[in-house]
Amino acid sequence: MRLFLVALVLALLAAGAYRLVRKSDEAEPAIVAASLGDARLAYPPAYARDESTRYGGALDRLSFIAVVPDFSPPRKPSADPRRRASEELDPMRVFVTLSPRDEALDPAERPSRLYARFLEGEVWSGPGGLVMRRFEPGSPYELELLYLAPPDGREFFARCPRRDAGFLGSAPCLWALRWKGLDVEARFSSALLRDWEELARGLRAFLASIDAASPRPR
């Protein structure tokens, strides 16, 4: 009798787990519909970085992960904890966050209207033809470096921590831009700076592909 009861309990647990997994699989749509203010977006759930982005709806922020150079979605995380940790540190990943437009400064104007007052005078050559500038000691950005696409960084800029800043993440560099009434932040590895033009094209193509008002096949 005891063996029968144990077998019955195990069978019920297995059946419940199967139903839960099946329900979870069925609940995930092929394309997620989401809105940020007046913007309407549609994207595969594989791009989602968090649960709210995965299931969509009316949100105040969307968070994505894409893999360069083609901005494809990341692979499903490995079941092996060591491999999963390695995947999470992949320098080819780009983390993209969208939020409703901030009525303050357009991100394209940050280099000339915000950062310029804190920069040292020297100008250095950076990767991929970028210009590198250092921030003054004691400034809010003193532990960072600024990389600019000539002449003024409007097309592309990136703030990246200095090597002595102690930043341990896989995506330390930040580029911000405004797109269709939304503010966009992209975080990525400094290794991608040398291919910043490809990065910029890829990000803009990705944004166009998730625009529900003007969908484009990927």
C-alpha cells in the first residue's frame, strides 16, 4: 500500500509539472504587442530581458537583449550553470532599454551641451576612428571616458568606464539616442567600439523592426 501511495503521489506531481510547462509554453505568444505611451511595438519574446517585456501590454519601460552583428535574439539559456554564466558575459550582447521620451535634453545633444563642460582639453584617437576625451577629476563622470563620432558626437557617442573604475559588468559602455518619441539606451562591451558604425546601423534596424506602425521582416 505504501509503495502504491508513493507511486500515486509521484504520478500526480509529474502530471502537474507537465501541465504547468505546457501552460507556460502556450501562454508565450509568437509576437509580443506592447505600448510605451503613444508608441506601439511588436517583437519576438526571445528578445525580452525581463518578464514585463516578455508579456507586453501598456508599460513604462521595455528591456531587450540582442546579439551583434545582426541583432538577433540570444539563444535560450543553457541548463548548465557554468555555460549559462559564460553566455551572460558574452561581449557580443547588447542591452537595449526603451522608455517614454524625457522632455529634457535630447540625448544627441549631451556631448555638446552636457558633457563638454566637464571635459579635459586633450583629444585622443579612439577605436574605429572615434575621438576619445577624458573627464576632469572631481566631475560627475571622472571615472569614465567619452568616445565621440566626429565632429560632435551627434551621430554616436559612448561613455565607458576607465580601466581603474572597477566596473565588472560585461556591458559597461552607454550610448543614448531618441527614436520615434522614445528614449533609447544601449549598453555594450567596449570591444564593440571599433565597429561602432555597424553597431549604430544594427540598433536602428532593430528599432525599425519592432515598430508596429511600420513592421519590417528580420
